[in-house]
Amino acid sequence: MWEEATMDIKGSIPERPAGTLRRRRTLVIAAGIVALVGVLIACWEYLPAVYAWLADADAVRAYVAGHPVLSRLAIVGVNILQVLLAFLPGEPVELASGYAFGFVEGTILCLIASAVASSVIYFAVRAWGWRVVGLFFDRSHLERYGWIRDARKLELIMLIVFLIPGTPKDFLTYFAGLTRMRFAAVLVIATAGRIPSIVTSTIAASAFGDGNYVLAAIAVVVAGLLIVAGGIAYRRLEARERA
């Protein structure tokens, strides 16, 4: 049974009206959008200069070298926020990491942020259950992934799904907290499972910043092929597990 592979969601977390969860989710998303718009408005007159600065990879990397601690704390902090606010796409942050810090360090910084954010999510979901998950996702997501219900294979299947490009990793990070998976397993899976996506992004951005446009284009093409292949592999895995 699905309930055997997960915490007793309905029993431990009081069922709340769908309208309440929708209102909370709307407030969270609206607050994020308002904050983003506020930042853009505040920086509007500086945007041309900022864009010109960002277009110069040497200038960006010189700034990073001149502010070694602050710049790294900033990119890790933004990356953590992106994972926590699951509706935000992760690729722009991964690209920025590779562009500013290069392939190796950019990848490491993304993985650190992923580990921290995944830890926060896991313990938050353990403490408050659906009240946290419901801020970003509908229960239909749980039904969609209800086939991941065999507790003996749960960790292996979760790792495979995480490694497949294009799957909703942010949802799966929240979802893992609702299962009986141990923290160590969730941390490893949620971090290592992001490596393919992070690596392709940081390689492309780093190569672009170095002026190696051929390598950047190859990385983008490889990323696209991985997403297509991953989608096919995921559908086959889902069909086999449901059978």
C-alpha cells in the first residue's frame, strides 16, 4: 500500500480544505513575485550597467576574486532559496555559478547549496508534514508518484528518478520527507541526483565565459539530449513499476 511507504499523512496531519492550501500557496508565490519585482524596480536605472558588467566574464570573475567570501555566500544563499521555493527554476542559478566561478567550483557550490536546502526541507517536512509540502504542491503530485510505494526499493527508485534529467527534483525533495527514508539517504540522493543537471549547466556557462562557444554549444545539446532520453527512461520506469 502507498500508505505503508509513507508517513501516515492523513492521520498525522489534519486534512485542511483545499481552498486554505491554495490561498497559502498563492500568498507564498505572490510574496516571491512581489519581492522580485521590487528588486527589479529598485535596480531599474542600474540594469544597463549591470547587464554590461555581466556580459564581461573577466569583470565578473575579477569581482569574485576581490570578494571571495561574500560572492560565494551570495551564490550559495540564492541557490538555497531557489531549492526551498520550489516554483523557481534552478538552471539560471546553476548557469550563474558556472559563469562566475568556473566549472569545478561552480558545481561544488551548487552541491553545497543543494545539501543545505535538502536538509532544511527534510526536517521541516518531518516536523510539519503536508502543511509544508502543500504550500507548493497539490495532493495530485502525491498520487502521480504513488507508484513509488515499495519500501524495500524506495531509496533505489528515488535515486534513479533523481538522476533522470527533467524530473521534478524540487518536488521529490519535499516528497522524500513524507516517506520513511532516512535523512542520510535523502541527503545523498537529493544532492548526488542533481549532479547531471548541475554539471551540464556549469560546463556550458563556464565555457561560454571562457569564450569556448563550441564547448558551450555541445554542453547545451548534451543537456537537451539527456532531458529527452531521461523523459523516455522515466516513462518506461514508471510503466514497469506500475505493472
